[in-house]
Amino acid sequence: MTIEEVDEKRGTIIASTKTSFFGWGEDVSLIFKDLGNKTSVVVQSSSPSQIITWGKNEVNEDQVLEGIYRDLKGL
């Protein structure tokens, strides 16, 4: 997954995935919301060239969460 754009004011990150055997690549949006003592992260995937996701949205979400966990673990 490649980060394409970061907007700290809006709390968003736009990323993309490459074309693979499982899909034609997806646009992935991460939306961060401050909830006081915790943060909510919404992960949305879309692929304009594909109607059926074949579980790729869940794979993208898992990759994002694993990356966040890995980064936080190093703190």
C-alpha cells in the first residue's frame, strides 16, 4: 500500500494498492476521528474497475491495522 496524500487538518490519509492477481488496485481512505481519550479509524476501500471485492476490503483493513499496531509497538 502506498500513501498518496495526507491531510492532517481533516484527519485523512489516502492510499492506493497495486494491481495484483486478486484485483485491479484499490483506493483506500483512512479517516481519523478524535474521541477524547481514544481515536476512531475508519478504513474505506474502493475499486472503480471492480464490482465484487472478493474480500479485498477486509485485507486492506487488516494491512492498515497491522501497520498501525507495528508502529505503535515500536514506541
